[in-house]
Amino acid sequence: MKQIAVVGMPNTGKSTFFNRITGANASIGNWPGITVDLMVAKVKLGDEPAEMIDLPGIYDLRGFSEDEQVVRNFLENNPVHLVLMILNATQIDRQISLALQVKHLGVPAVLLLNMADEAPKFGVDIDEQKMSDHLGMLVLPISAKYGQGYETAFQAITDTLNRQEEAISVGKINDHLVSDSQITEEMSSLLQDAVHTPIEIQENWTTKLDRVLLHPVFGLPIFFGTMFLMFQMVYALGTPMQELLGSGFDWIQANALEPLLTGVPELLNGFLIDGFYTGMTTVAAFIPVIFLFFICMAIIEDSGYLSRSAFLMDALMQKMGLDGRSFVMSLMGFGCNVPAIMGTRVMRSPGLRLLSMLVIPFSLCSARLNVFIFMTTAMFASGIAPLVLFSLYLLSFVAAILTAVLFKGKFESKEPFVLELPPYRFPTLKQMLLRSWSEVRHFIKWSNKFIIFGVIAIWALNNLPPGVPPASSQTLSGMLGELVQPIFDPIGINPQLTIALLFGFIAKEIVLGGLAVIYGQSEDANLMGTIAQQIDWVQAYSFMLFTLLYVPCLSTIAVMKTESKSFKFAWLSVVWSVGLAWVASFIFYQGARALGF
């Protein structure tokens, strides 16, 4: 099968084009010569399928950062039939150097100038034919967002690939790369002949918005206000949708499962309904909330506002030994900590990478978001619940800041922060839906690995040994809860919540399903009512605070160990997060009780 390597600089719309051409049906693949996984998808080009590999965004083929080394290693160890380059047409004067480097590799290549529809708005005029003559490759304008030029590009890629029967091995990239002075000379000649850019930046709505959103005084309050409104919207729209889906699961249980399992032995019946089904559906009912959350995040990220939030936070982050990229990775961690930690490869400084990896797990990931929405709905009035949720969001930043300040001396970095600020653009509905579905699918994929094991294990602990009352102190869960209760009692967490937290060490997705199994309630409303009768809001907030801060899931720890190449660093993250979670919950709980709450 023919292979196509997709190469481009960060934030050029490379992933948008990849998703469009592959239908967002990419999977993870392992490749010879590299130690990380890459996105790969099969695409039918003409009469035969081809394999398209989405390589990390890079600025230079000389391999200074880890991502650049990944691209180098892939091209050196994997023969390809075609290199598909995607660059930002609005910033072509700063990006064409990468195309010149690829030119000197001597591999068949096609260059797509993305965002070509926006270039005229910035006064950028490109003669694609002259650029093609300079580069020795086909150059085509496209808009990956709207699909303009897509059909022409698709056909050109197909034709070029069909003409290339044999895969070409690059060999050692350094043997092909020319000096920086030669690249500069070639770039100057190309730009002078094929590209016209304005001498002065034209006034447009991007520059006007930046005067407000990047204001040195009001910029940060506007950003946090935007995030607060996002949580308000997710809560207001997502909770009714979650309740509707939960009611549907309850109807299926009452009208299909229970009649079907009539006559089944009591222990097996309890396992199938109270264990497996209850645990799975309690978590699944929150999928609409996750979907809405990532629609909002897609708007913030794809509009260009996320890059500006990194710019806004850079001055503060530098005081903590981090930079704006660390802030962006932390925001990525709101979806899942795993890809956010892997994203630190763009940082060249080992100290900056390690410190960033240490703070990212405090991001409020989607699995913890489920727990918090459930608990805030159960314990707080509808007008207060979004504020409580937003407070946890702010506390995640406080924990990250505290961690960075305490450990910045151990993980030092002097790497400069360079960031491209793309023009503002509103993502299309298709982009938002694809991004949200991708995140939901990722959540389901990861959660299924652990929830099935977790709810079965919790059900077994709750119902064994046989012959004792379920969830009583005589069961395995009761004995385990009592054993560790002296640790959790000072922070107001009861034995039932303790069991859920212990399994949350495996994956936070288990916490909510575990609570449903522990309390034996299949309906969310009944489960909320039962928990509200056993604990008060102080205990609930202490529980959420501990859930927010304590050790990330096993997957995150495994990735942290792989990326840092250190068991010691992974254990440092575990010990620090658990200790911080206990101390923070202790201060809150004991302080609230001392004040009479």
C-alpha cells in the first residue's frame, strides 16, 4: 500500500485537512524508527487505497525539538511515495522555508496553501505557478475549513501518487539539507518573484479584537469571564440532556432488562443490573455534557482565542518557570491529560517539559467533569452549581501555579517562547461536531477499558462474601473502607466515597459508576438523593476537591513515565498530587467546620 506523509507547521490547518480527507476515521499506528504513535488513516485515491500518516507539526527539519526529531526519524526510516505539505498562506513569508527544506530531500511532494481564502484579506497575493517553478512541486490553494479547492487538490494528490510506483527512502536527512544561508537566499528569491505582501499590516477585525482581548489589564478577566460563561452554558444545556438520557436508560432497565432476567439467580441478576448496567449507564448518561463541553472548546481553540490565552498567560507563566505553551497544554488537559502530556514534545527544554508534565494532571479532565456535574447537581441549588463548578476550574489553576512555583528550581528552562497568533475565524458546524465526536469517542474508548473492570470489581467488593448484607461493613468493600477510613475521616469523606476514590486511582471514569454500584441506585435522581441524605455540602466539596487534585489515572502515569523516561518522576507526580489533595481537602473541611458550616 502506498504511503503519504503529511507535513506542516503547527496551526496551519493540517489536522483539519487530514480529518476532511480521511473522514475523521484515523487510528493510532506504530512505525519503525520512532518511539511514539502517529495518526494514520486509509484513503481511497483513484482505484487503490493509500495510507496517510499525520506527522507532528514542525518548524524545521533540523530536529531541535522532539516533534521535529519524530518527523526526521519517520522520514529516515520509512520510505514514502509522497510528501503532502500544508502551509498557512497568510503567513507564507515565515513558512516557506520548510517547503524549501523538503524540496532538497528529493521526494515527490505536493504543497497545499491552506487558508488561501483569508490571504487576500491580509493583502497577501501568491502566484502559485511561479512558486511551483521555484520549488519543483505542485502548489495549490485550498481552504481546509470550507473545502474550497479541495476537489482539485484531491485529484492532484491522486494523479501525483499514481505516477509514483516506488517508495523513496530519504536516508539521512542531514545529507540532503543545505546551509541556512542558502535557504535564506532561495527563500528571498522565491518571495520576491511569487509572493506580494503588504509593507504595513492592514487594519482588520483581528487587529481590532486583539486591542480588546489582548489588553494588558482587561485581557485576563475577559478570558476567565469567557470560561465562566462556557461552564454556565454547558451546565444549563447539558444537565437536562443528561437527565433525559438517564431516563431512557431507566426505561430500558424497567421494561426490557428486568423482565428478561426474571428467574435468573439473584446474585447474577444483581451483578448484571446493579453492577454492570448501572455502572455503565451512569457514566454514559453524561456523554451529552462532554459533547457540549468540547463544542465550546472547539470554538475557543479553532477561533484562535486559545493561542491568545497562551500569549496572555505567558508573563505569569514565566514567573513560574513555564511559558504560554504550558498553559495551552493545560487547557488541552481539560479533554484528557494523556494527549496534553504528549503535546509537551514541542518544548525543546527538558526542564520545561518535566515541569509542564507535573502541572498538566491538575487540569479538570472530562472524566472528573462528570463527577463534579453529578455532585454539584445533587448537593447545590441550580443557581449555585455553575459557580461551584467554576470554582473547581479556578482551583485547578491554583494547584498548577503552586506546583510550578515550588518545583521551578528543580526543573529550570531558558527556552524562548515563540507563538504564531492566527487570525480570528469561527469554526464551521461540521468542524465543531467532528471535534466533539472525536473527543467523546476518545472518552468512550478509554473509559470502557476501565469502567467494565471497575464496576465489576466494586460490585464484587460490595456483595462478597456471600450471605452478608450488600454494602455493609461485613462485605469486602466495608472492611476496606473501614481500614483506610482513619486517613479520609479528617477530610470528611465517608467509607462509600472512599471506595469510589480508591478505584479512581485506576481511572476517574470509575468514580461515578462506582458510586452507582456502591449505593445500589440505578436512577441518577435516586442516587443523588441517597448521597444528599448521607453527606452535606462541605463533605461533597471536600470530596470534589480531593478528586480534582489527587493522582491522575494510570494511563496518565504510564504516559508520564514514558515521556519523562523516569520512574522516579512518575512517582514524584503521584506522591505530590495525593499529598496536595489531602492537605487541601483537610484545610477546607476543617476550616469550614470551624466556621460552623
